[in-house]
Amino acid sequence: MASLAAEPASQADERPHGVASEELSAYEVLAQFDKALFDKGTSTNDKLDKAIGELSAPDAAAADVQLKPILDDYLTAIRLVRSSQLAAVDPAKLEKATRALAKATFSSASFETLLAAVQEQSSELLAAQSSGDQGKAALAAVVLANALTDVAYEWAAAKDKSR
């Protein structure tokens, strides 16, 4: 494992403190990319609208009866963040959706990675809610919606393979 102390300052400054590049997951990279877009003035609402639209798209929303209610619970929370009603996000409902998703998904490396991203971003959203940080909640909601969209498409592909 590479040490940040041994790297040039320009490389170390681009990563979270204490994390070597090979340790970043795909969703951590995505989260950093999304954060960079937010920092460059991309509208939070535009990012949330796009993420909600992708998660609500017919292909993603066509998830079977087991997955659809779980996605709907997440969408409710994400839409509340979008409408600046962070306090209205129900932590118990979000945690219940996360547990249900863990039980519902297939046992595979890709689902485990996606589930970890969903769990992490759900926690980030709830931490932002606790601190009242709408910006952090919006970032977590965007990455959460992207991970859930991937879950929906992976789910559909896995269901097709099992037929």
C-alpha cells in the first residue's frame, strides 16, 4: 500500500486525507466527481433532478414487485432533499429500505459493491440531516440515486439471466 507521505503533494492533495488512490471505490470516485461539479457551480437542483429522473426512468422503475417499493422509499427521501425538506426525511424508513435492499439483492460482487455504496450514502444523508447540512445531504442524495439506478439495472439483468 502506498503512503501519501511518499507521494508528491499535488497527488496527495487530490484525495481524502490518508487514502491512497487504489483504495478508492468506484462510488467514492463518483462522489468526488459529483462534489467537484458542485464546487464548480453546477446547480444542486439540476444534479438532483437528473439523478431522480434516471432513477425514475421507465427501465429503472420497471423493477419487479420486490424491488420497486424499496426504490420508492429511497425516492421519497431523495425528493424531500431536492425540495429542501431535509428535516422531513424519515430515518427509520430510510434504514428500513436499506435493510430490505440488503435482503432482496442477489449475492454477487457487483450487488455487494452497490449495496455498500447505498448504505454509505444513506448514512451520509442521515448524518447531513442530523447536522442540518443541506449541501452534504444533496451530494449524498445524488450519489445515492446513482447507486440505486445501478441497482435497478443490475437487478433487471440478473433477473433476465435467471429466466
